Amino acid sequence: MLSKEKIDRINALSRKSKSEGLTEKELLEQKRLREEYLRAFRGSMKNTLKSVTVVDPEGNDVTPQKLKNEKNKRLH
């Protein structure tokens, strides 16, 4: 995940954007930081989903095949 400093900077730029606006340089920084945050978030979410097993009310494993394939790739 992103460092606390980067997340704090994203939040500071967001507040400044709402209150007084951002310079061109700050807009580029904000865009770069947001993209970095989203990459980290998506990676974390994919790793979380790879450890999920879906079970129906009868106790049967109904995990989608695509997810099972991803789990198997990770194990080998």
C-alpha cells in the first residue's frame, strides 16, 4: 500500500483543490499520486480475492472457475 505521507499528500491536494484550486504542477502531482494509489489498491484487492472461496448455502464450493485458475497459478 501507499505510505502515510503519500496518502496525506493526496488528501491535502484534495482539500486545496476544493478550497482554492491547484496549480498545473499540483494537478499533475495529484493525478500521479491517484494513479499510484489505484494501482496499489487494485493489486491488494486482487490478492485478497485470490484467497476467497465461495460457498453456497448447502456448503458446496461454487467459486468461479476464473478465480480457481488464478489461485492455482499462484500456487505453482
